[in-house]
Amino acid sequence: MRDAQPRSIRLADYRPPMFLIPRTALHFELYEDFTLVHATLGLVRNPASDERGPLRLAGEGLELRELLIDGEAPVASRWRCDAEGLELDDPPEAFELCTTVRIDPRANTALEGLYLSRGMFCTQCEAEGFRRISYFLDRPDVMSVYSVTIDADRRRYPVLLSNGNRTSQRALDDGRHRVVWEDPFPKPSYLFALVAGDLACIEDRFRTRGGRDVALRIYVEEKDLAKGDHAMASLKHAMRWDEERYGREYDLDVFNIVAVDDFNMGAMENKGLNIFNTSCVLACPATTTDAGFQRVEAIVAHEYFHNWSGNRVTCRDWFQLSLKEGFTVFRDAEFSADLGSRDLKRIEDATLLRTAQFAEDAGPLAHPVRPDSYIEINNFYTLTVYEKGAEVVRMLHTLLGEEGFRAGSDLYFERHDGQAVTCDDFIAAMADANDTDLGTFKRWYGQAGTPELTVEDAWDKDSGAYTLTVRQQTPATPGQPGKAPLVIPLALGLLGDAGNLRLTLEGETPDGEQADNTHRVLVLEEPEQSFTFTGLPERPVPALLRGFSAPVRLSYPYRREQLRTLMTRDDDGFVRWDAGQQLMVAALGDVQAARAAGTTPALDPLLAEACAALLDPATPDPAVAAAMLALPGESTLVELAAHAGGADIDAIHDAREWLRAALGEALEDVLVRCVRRHPPAAAYAPVGEQIGPRSLRNTCLGYLATRGDTGLVLARAQLAEADNLTDRLAALRVLAQAGDATERETALEGFYAAWQHEALVVNHWLQLQATLDLPDAVERVTALMEHPAFDLGNPNKVRSLVGAFAGANLVHFHRADGAGYGLLGGVVEALNARNPQIAARLLTPLTKWRTVPVRVEAMRAELSRLAALPALSPDVYEVVSKSLESQEPQPVG
Ligand code: TRP
Ligand code: ZN
């Protein structure tokens, strides 16, 4: 919080640090009502800096108790400290700085720095939390070797953890004890971590390829001890995978994970001491869904992979965040694809990108993968930096091939081990290892907005030539009116009557030997390009953007029969799924058109037939069938409609519900048979062979929920008999959504009564209610905020109830009277001072006012109300002001 207008930090202003801190010794005296932090920093002038003048160390919310320079208190006129840090005049070339500060972890509700969560001390230092612990050069290009001493009450805090290896442990007077941790690897302050608490742990070992014996420990509250096994198995898989796929081994003797209930994000990769949101590490069948198990596996791997992509090689400054996040998301996505279903993982990621990231790229907060300015860096942990950043790395992989990419990553790690580097360094390593030039490719890092590809084709019957003409264009985004063409890998195939056709580009000699030449990656780099394939005996259906080969929108005027053909017959799983989705979008368009014209909609027989085929016992993969049967989400449809000029959320919702009911009616018998064919497994396990059938059965149940008693009877039985959360929640949703008021309340209350002691299950219960389509949805959410299960101080609860409501219950969030906006605005206001990071994140749905033309005024009014509040945090200020700044749409007519 500050009084002056928060200022922007700009990439262009980057200067190397004036001083370096090769060594840092910290001594924590932990008490509940205050904590003392003694820091001894060895500072030396940075030869790479020619800056002179006073040295500023960052520090926020610190009460300075002692200050010594080389053992002596400096003269009062030679130093000063304010709310943002400490300034020393004319520091010596090399000196030792000792500070003692007093902080108050118990009062720390922002969950940044050192705080208390359910009686446990823990830290969160990324991005700039370390400055709330001690005065420091709190920037990632200052890397230091840490030694950490922790003193605390032995009974209440038997477990004392920090980064690296534990080097000593002894009892002190007054029932306290002391533990010392040393981390031999120099690291930036954002990777510092400390935990103190009464924790139980599960333990395992891992032997690295190079022969290092590593102790693996997952620390949890005693009551959660049985929920750590899945994370442990995931960790070992991740360690092995990184050795095999990237040649990366773990480098310390211990790897610790701690589960914390109050946590702003998913998890944090602190060196040797990862800290996890309980929701991303604890797992057991009764409290975790199938998706939850997969999420734990992916996030454990993600944080582990950061040990190389992030920790050993880190970021020079926060503008380079995607250097570690984009790369690491790509790495964890490939890990998940290798361990599970590659097609499904790609479908999930493409869906996230197309709905949420495309929306971000089209909104007032659009920014490049490498932003060039920010007010609050916490606001830039975005889908663009993470997910689009991962797509940029994936495109490199596609362009260079697995071997070339691996050569690039080997060179990157070798060249930059122990350094803080930039996205340019990453690209340079990729280019050098492959002896290629990626200069134009690099535009992906600097240019915001989603590129649009328009494809046209022509077939010449006589010559057998088939020409694809591709135009690319990227729309303007705030601050970037003009865009340059990008390097875009466009993967494709051509589908003929008998399957995928062999591809020969004009000028090439046909390759008779190679059977697998039905797949091709065209590299686009001009605003318009044509590609001619020769020797085609028939007019093919183009299978475009296979594997979602680039984060772009693609339009080609498919006819429905062509989509149906792709859906059943293309070799590429993503294309098959995408064609099905496009068919559904077309059918939804029919429904909306009929409704608008006041006529009765009719179900597209082609779609009904396609869905029936997916439900057929002969369909090989139930998981893929489930994904293909799922209607495009409302957010996806809203994003599509917004791109086409503005979404009518009520009409979209109405059409989608109509289609769901129509398919439910037309396919009732097949749906019921499919449910029966996939009964619950004898004993639940979160494995692919069970997850697929479960997901197909529950997808069917969702359609049958529109069939009155047929659906309710199945759901009641499933809820009564289920041995796992996936099936319970699916059934509960049907009863709560489709049952009458008595059935709904009885089911919801019964569920709460049974699971109220399990916080993570209660979060699902909150989320389920937040996303019900009921006339009083807003009132229900408001009432639940008063429920004993809710807690504004716990980010998981806030996300489950308020975040889910605003992000996923679109018709009710956008209720005509503005009640949904008022609800969200009220929570943001309440959280602004308490937890600004969460407050700002929660605001996202309100920033999308441009997509909903009929609600522009109401949404902007709520944003304006927030903008006028006194003492806005920089976090909320940045989101609100940038959202309002961008122009109102021109009035039509
Ligand atoms: N680096 C974390 C990751 O793995 C993200 C993260 C965790 C984070 N906690 C945070 C970012 C708090 C900002 C603030 O992606
Ligand atoms: Zn990360």
C-alpha cells in the first residue's frame, strides 16, 4: 500500500546490480508474536556495474533493530530507511552488513514473506517476498550462498526446515532448539524458504543416475499422513523422467516438500524445499478427484523440474519470468503426456489456451510472453507467461525436432549453469546448438495478441495440384498498434477417401520409400504464403493445426460433412477432437439462430449420429470419447463469440442447455447403456484404465441429468455407492442441479455432514454450489460466505467459492441487475488490504467487460467504484486502472 500513484517498472530500465552478495547468513528467532531476523551479508561491488552513489536494499514492513557495517554502527547521516528499504551512502568496495529486524508473521495475511498458517511458520518469497523478511538486494540476478540458523520452541516446532542440507541440530535453553541449514548452490532470494512446525512426514529414497542417494520427504499435518503417497510416487517419476528426457539429475542429498493450507498459488520451487498448497500435493481417493490426482502429479513434476529450469539457471529479472515458467510448463506437459494420454493432455492444454489465454490476449491486460513493463510483478504470473510461454517453447521443439531441441537445452544448461539469464540467452542456445537463426522467431516473446490464420484452398483436378493459401495477422493490443508476421509451424495432413494422403510439395521428388509422409509442418513467416501439394488424386479435406501446433486462431470454411470426416478419420487426435467441437459449435449456432427467429430449434442429425458413434462400445478410448462428447464450455463459447463481435451470454447458455437436453433425449438409451457398460471399478485407483471409463460414465450422467428420473435414479445410486470423490461429486452435481429443492438441499447437507472435516473436500462442495445454475445463484454464494466452512483468509476457499462463481457461472455472474459484479467487487474490496495478490487475481472476470456488450456499463461501473477506493494496493490498482484505461467500444449506429 502506498499513497503516491504506483509507478511502472520497465524492462528497458534494467541495470546490473551495484553490489553482489556472495554470502548470506540468516539467523531466525521464531516466536508467535514476533520474530527476529539477524542477517549477515557479505557484499562486494559488482564489476559489471559502473553505477555510483548510495546503495539501496529492499525491505518492507521491517522494524530495524540493529545495523552494523563491518561491525560498527554507521553515522546517522550516512544511512536512512523508509517503507521500501534501506539506503547506505558511499558503501566500501567490499563490506559486511549486519541487520536485525523484527517482523510479525502472525499479522501477515498477504501470505508473502514469513507467515503463519495453521500454527506453522512458512515462507513465500517469489517474486518479491524476501524483502518482507530482511533487507536485501531482492532481485533474481543477485545470487548468494545461504546459511540459515533457526531457533524455535522445541515442542511446538519440532520440525525446522530451510534450503539445502541440515548441518547441525541442538537443544537450547528454555525448551527451544536450533537447527542449521546450508545450501551450497548460489541462489536468488526468491528461492529462499523456511518452515517450522509440528509436522509428520513420509519418507522415501531416490538413487540418481550418477549414484547420489537422495532422501525424499513430504511433510504434512499428522492427520494428512495417508495423503502423501501419490505425490511421492509422482516425485520419483519426475526425477527419473528428467534424467531420461533431459539428462538432468538432482543435486542435493535431500529433497523436501511441505504442504501448507494457506497459500496464494499452487506451489513453489524453493531450492531443496518445495512448498505446496495442500490442494496440489495431498491426494487420496476420498478427497481427490481423478483430475486432482493428475494435477498433483503435474505440479509435483513442475516444481521438481524447476530445480534446473529456474534454480540452477535462473532469471536475470522478472520480465524474463517465462524463461523459467514457459520452459517448465512445457517440460511438465511433456511429462504428463508421456505418463498418461498425449492426446488428452494436448486437448486440455489447447482448451485452456483457447478459452482463458486467448481472452487475456484480447483484453485490456494483454501483454507479451516477455512483458515490457509492470506495476506489480505478482500480476504477471499469467496464462500468457505460463501457457503461451510453454507454447512458444513447444513451437521451438516442433521446429528443431526432439534431437535439436535436446541439443539446445543441453547447451543452455551447460552454458548458463549458476547464472541469471534472459529469454534471449535461451533462444541463443537453441539457435547455436542447431546452427540456425531464430531472430524472427523471437518476435513471439515481444508481441502480444493471438495471431489469426486464414486458410483457403484450391484443387486442380487435371494436374492433381492442391494449393493452400495461408494469411496471418495479429490484432492490435494495448500499446502495440502494429504487428509483424511471426514464425508459425502449421502442422497438417490431407485426408482423402481412403485415409491420410501422402504429401509431396511442388518441386520435391515424391518419396516412395517413406510410408510416414502423411504429416507435414509448414513454416509460415510471411503475411501470406501459398503451398502447393502435387499428385493428389482427389480433393482432400485439410487437417489443419494438428496437435495444436501453434497458439493461433485458425479459420477455414469447413462444411459439416468435412468436420465429420476429420472427426472420425484423421490420424491426429487433436484434429479429431477439434472437428467434433466445431461441429458442436455449428449446431449451437443453429439453435441460437432458431431461438432468435422465434422458431423451434432442431437437432443437427449429423451431430446426433456422431455422438451416438462415440457412445458405441466399439469406440476404443473411453477417455477420448468423453472429451469428444463434452460440449464446448460456456467460457470457450463466450470467447469465440466475443472474438466475432460480442457475446450474448444468456443466449449461449440457453442454446448450450437446449443442445444438452436434445442430445440427452435423442440418445437416452445409448447413454444409459454406456453408463451400465462402465460400472464403478471394484476398487478405485487413479489410473488411466479407470479414469477413462469413469469420465465417460459421468459425461453420460451429465446428459442424462436432463432426463428427469432416469438421471436422478442413476445419480442417487452412484452417490450412495461411490468409494471415491470423482463419482460422488459427479452424482452430487446432478442431484443438486436437476433435483427438486428438497433433493438438492438434502444431498448438499448430507455431503457436508459427511465431509466437513476434510478441508479439500469442503472446497469442492463450495465450488459445486458456486457453479450451480439456479435463479438464486448469487444469493447462495453470498450466503455461503457466512458459512462456517468459508474463510476469507484462505485463498483456496476464496477461489473455490468466489473465483469459481465469477469465472465459471457466467449467466449468474453477469446477472442483469449487476448483483454478480457487486458480489465480486465486495470481496475484492475486502481482500485489497488483506491479501492484495488474491484480490487482484479475483478481478480477472470483471476485466473482460469488452466481451459482453450489454453489460459494459455495469462492469465498468464496478471497476470505477473500486478505482475510487482509498488505499488501493498496487496489485488491484494496476488491474483496475489498466482495465478502465482501454477504450470503451464505439457506440454502434
Ligand atoms: N514459481 C511458482 C511456480 O511454480 C509460482 C508461485 C508460487 C508464485 N507462489 C507464488 C508466484 C507466489 C508469485 C507469488 O509456478
Ligand atoms: Zn513454475
